Amino acid sequence: MEYDPRLYEQIAVSDNDTHNIVLSYLIHNCFKETVESFICSTGIKKPADCLEDIDRRKRIIKFALDGNALKAIELTEQLAPDLLEKNKDLHFELLSLHFIELVRSKRCTEALEFAQKNLSPFGKVQTYVKKLEDLMALLAYEEPEKSPMFHLFSLDRRQMVAEDLNRAILAHTNQPSYSSLERLIQQTTVVDRQLNQEHGKEGQSSFSLEEFVKKKIRTSTQEFPSKGQKQDA
Amino acid sequence: MVVSECRREESSLKRRKLWEEPMTMEKGSSSAYIGPMGLIKRHEFVRVIIQCLSSLGFHKSAFCLESESGICYKSKDFEVLEPEILNGNWEDCIKCLSGIKGLTDETRSSALFLILQQCLLEFLSHGDVSTALAFLQKQVSALKMETDKIRILAFNMLFKGSGEINSSISELRKKLLGELEKLLPPPVVLPERRLEHLVGTAVVSQIDSCVYHNSPGPVSLYEDHCCGRDQIPTDTVQILAAHQNEVWFVQFSYSGEYLASASSDCTAIIWKVLPDGGFTIKHTLQSHQNPVSFVAWSPDDTMLLTCGNVEVVKLWDVETGTCKRTFGDHGFTVSSCAWFPDSKRIVCGSSDPEKGICMWDCEGNELKAWRGMRMRKVLDLAVTSDGTHLISVFSDKEIRILNVLTNSEHIISEEHSITSLSVSADGNFFIVNLNSQEIHMWDVVGKWKKPLKYTGHKQHKYVIRSCFGGFNSAFIASGSENSEVYIWNRQRSKPLEVLSGHSMTVNCVSWNPRNPQMLASASDDHTVRIWGPVGTIISKEETIPNPCIMHFPLCTY
């Protein structure tokens, strides 16, 4: 939706808000040193236990990203004993990660035994059957990375699982699962789409953040200098 | 199949030679083709007989026949495959299966799937995980299996840890063999009970061509089956003369124990069918002010609805003969009514176009109504026995079939006036009588583009009714303006029998649903006639004005 650029200028954005947005993003993604230096530079209040929590989480997520799902599970159980019980899907995905790693390193016998022991309970639940079929089928190929299931080896997949684990741990420690920055972008996109739909604009339903930012920045610097702009800290 | 167990003495080498040229090596008669038109291959015939002997339990005979004829029941391919499966020689098994000619890809891959499944199960149950995986991987790449089957095979490995099987290995292998037998096509494996099937087909075909066939049960193989006309009602067995005026409607109850008749003398009578086939009056229902032209039994036979063309609907209790309720008033006259299978809901069609069709419960509360501008006079209606369809005839050439559950409707337009409607017991077909002297049969679901037509009777001006009847509803009967009752076999459009006896127009017929050899007809000559097969004592025509009936016991039931 196109609005008069002057409308934007009338909205004051407080420092506190912007700092919190950045801080939330940094904490969410475990950028510990950046968090420390940001807190120093801006002088905002450091949340309690923040750095220790980041440390713990960072370790767990790193193990997951590296494919060491068993260690990630172990540490998660230590940190939050019933988290995986309550998040069956996540538990399944982590176990699958380990299974996939075993297959990738050609330890298929071990993989099958692991699956029989740890994944078979999931096999009795209808929602997991299709995923399990995919996983187990990896064992049937001499070169699983060339099989129709090769997508299971992708890094993207591992990142998604790690991200899910991150969100679950954050939720468990009563922190937001999504950083404010993410939410803001999501909000803008949703609202923009909705408005376009209501005003009957076809073909404009895909919101491009890049386009949006480019347009808004260009417009405001051209027409309305200085008012509302902040100096760099 | 246990034929192999009887063959221990024979050397397999000799057996293999016999298979190579089945036709030239046969002993006995030399012709390769048999049967009345030389259409049957002799060696196939013998093979089918061997299977039959075995399935009847005559294994020694089966074995004897194999040696005497030189024809082997099991095909060469199967003889090779069977021991490999029973002994678990999986590699050889797969090689053999891949080499069998004449299999579709689908069959072959399904068979391979079954074999692989058993094989993996066996490896895993011994704890032989690495062998299992190696075998699976090898076969998957060699056989180019479909992904779906691979997924299932792999998935099943989750549950087959060591020592987890219930039956023994050899039992499972036998079971596998059985499943393969069902899967593999002829000539590799014969379909089960092939001879029984072939003979059964012939018998069914004979029964289908038997126009008088009217009873259940097996038929003899010794002669081609053909019933005589003594199977269907053709002669008057009784005359029920209790009405004072024209009898317009007659219908048996669902249990076949009662018959209801309705007359222009403003009464309806419930007759009881006695065990010896005779009829007595149970109740005379007398409170209508006008002629009664229609009755409808509740599906549980406890209640009877009566109505007339310019008359209200009355609900009667069959046991006591009392009128439990009257529906409508002189404003709402009902031409026809029908019950839903729960015996709790009634639909009535009105001769008044504004009233349309109404659904009531037995207490008289209106549950639903179909009214509106498109409604015309309702001439007749019926509900199928499962309650899914409501069929109505609108004046005067339109039939509407409504699916009560989905609310979808389809319409059939006839070219001539329709006078009546009757639905078959299974709810799949219905017949309508037309003023053009034709009866048309349509299917309820509406797939037929054209009706089946039955002719021979006379119908120009009056409402004449017909019905389905006989064993399997194989027959149609109808009244006629020339005072005769007509019977058709559903497969033929010309009448099978014409029954004489009435002296005036026959308005309505009803076939006893429990006794396929009992037919009732209602006529303007004030009587109801009961018809039965030839061979029962023929009645003399006597009309008696009191409710006391002449009857002659039926011999058949």
C-alpha cells in the first residue's frame, strides 16, 4: 500500500524500542559477544542470566547444527527435563538427525539398530509414518545421497531443526520464541498483503522487504531532511 | 494344495520332460481339443480337473490322474519356484521370478516385494542386520523397484528385531507361497477352484435363461436347468368376495401374513393369510366417507394407512383394527402415501397442487414439506426400502427421484400419462404404468437413458397398477382393462402368462413378498382373486355377499 510519506515522519521511534529490537535479535541468535558490546555501547539494562543462558543454548544448538543430535538431546534433557517429552515432533526430528548422520557416515547397521530402538515407537503413530518411511528408505540404497530421499541430507534441514530446538528452549525459559525483528517483518508483510487484498490489488500480494525499505528510505531522505533522524551512537 | 506331498517317489527329471510338450506327450485320447465345439484344450481341462480333485480332498486321485495323463498340475515355473521359497534360497528365488514370462510389471514387482519382505524378516529375526541391509541394497538397485515399495519394505524393518516372530519360519514361508499363488496369473498358477467356477457360471447362465425360475436353492447338474410354468401363479386358488363395490387396491404386508384391500365401497379390509394358504377377514376398516383407493403398510407391519382420491388419510392399528389418527381435512386430500423404513414417518402426496408433498410423524406433526410453484398434482409416490430415495409422479408425465440424504434430484419425463408407480423390494428399480399401454422400468439412481418396456396388457383410461414379485423380484405383474392379469419375466418385454378369471377391469396386483407363488389381484368385479401355481385345486367362481370366503387350500408353499 502506498501512503503519504509524511505519515511516517509523524511517528516518533524511541531509542528504547530500537535497542530492544536489536537486543532481542542478538539474544535469539546467541551472538554473545555482540550482546555484551551492544549493552556497553547503548547503556541499556542487561537482562538477568542473559549471558549464561546464551552460552548454554549456543552449545546445544551448535551440536545440533553439527549433526551431533545425541549430544544436543543430552544437554537439552539436562537443561529442561520434560521439554522433549512435550515436543514430540522436535524429539523425533532430533533423533532423525542422528539417524541421518549414521547413514551418511555409512554406518548403516548401527543406523538400523538405532532406529529399531529409538524410532520404532514413533512408527506406531500415523502422523510419523510417512517421515519414517522416508528415513528408513535411505537404508535401501547403496548410495543414499543419490536416492529420491537425498533432501534429508541437506544443511537446510539441519538448520530448521536447530532453529526449532532454539525456539523450544527459549519458550521453556519463558523467553519469546521469535525475535521482535522477525515479528515486525512478519507483521508488516501480513498487514500489507491484507490491505492489498481489501483494496483489490491483484498481483501485489508478495511483499518484498527490500523494495519496501528502499522506497521508504529514499523518499524520506529526499523530502524530509533531519527531523526524526538519529545520529549514530 | 498338497499335491506335491504325494509325489515323493517320482523323479523330478522325468517330470520335467513331461512339461516340455504337453500336447504330444499326452496319453489317452489323441485329440488336443474337446468339448461340443472343439473349443476346449484337453490339457487345460485335465489340469483343471486335477486341481478340482485336490481341492475336494482326493489327493491320491489327483496324483493318479497326473501320472496317467502325463499332465502336471503345477507349471514348470512354479515347480522351480516352490522349493526355493520353502527352503529360503532367496537369490535363486528372485532369479526365477524375474525369469517367468508373461507377468505384468506390476505383478512381478508385487511378487518380488512379498519375497523380499519375507527374506528381510528372516535375516532380522536372526539378528543378521548387516546381511539384511546388504541384501536389500543389492536387490533395490538390481531390480529397480518402485520407491513406494522400497519405503514400505524399509519401514517394516523397524519392527522386526531379533526373535520377534510369532509363527515358525516354515509356516511363514508356506504362507508366502500361498500369497504368491494368488498373485501369479495362469498358466503359471491356476485361479483357485477353477472348475467349480466354470460349472457355476454355466449353472447361473441356465438359471438366467429360465423364464419361470421362481425359487431359491441349488439346481441339478444332470440336466440343463429349465423350470416349467408350474413354478409361478397361473390359476385362481381363491376368490375373496367381501367388498360391496369395485376393489381398487390390494397389497400384501411385508411379512406376507396379511393382505389389505381397498374399495370404492368406502372400506378397507385386512385379511389374514392362514398357514394352509387360505384367507380370512381380520378387520374391516370402516370410517371413510369416500372411496378408498390406496393403502400402505408400515414397514414393521403394525400399522396401515388408507386414503382416497378425495379423501383424508387414516392411520389404523393392524392388531386391533381401530383408527388411530386421521390426517388432513377436506382441504387436504391425499392421493398416495408412503412410509419411511423406521415406521415412524409418513409422506403423503396431495392431489391439490398447492399442498405438494408432506412428511408427517405418526402423531400428526408435520416434519417437512415440499411445496412451491413447480409443484403439480401428485399422482403417486413411494419411498425406497432403505429410505434413501423418495420417488413421486407428478401429473401427469413427470417422475421425480429425490435423494433424501443429499437432497439432489433427477427428473424423468415420460411421453404419456402415468397412472401408478411401484418400487422393487431392493430399492434399485421402479415401474410406472402408462396410458399408452406400456409399463416402463427405470433405475432409481438414474444411470439409464432409456427404460425397459413391457407390453401386452390393456390400459387407456383407468388407473392400472403393477408390481414386482416372485423370487428375486424376477417378475412383473399388472392389472389390465380387459379383466386379465398379466405376468412378465423382467427380462422379456412380452407377457409370460395371461391369467383369466376376473370379469371386469383388474385394477391392482400384489405379489406376496414371502411366498413367491402367491399373487393377489383386485378388480372392478368386486372381488379379490388369489392366484397360485397349476396343480393346486382350481376354485369355482362364486361371489358371496357376506364376509365369508370360499377357499381351497394351496398345496405349495
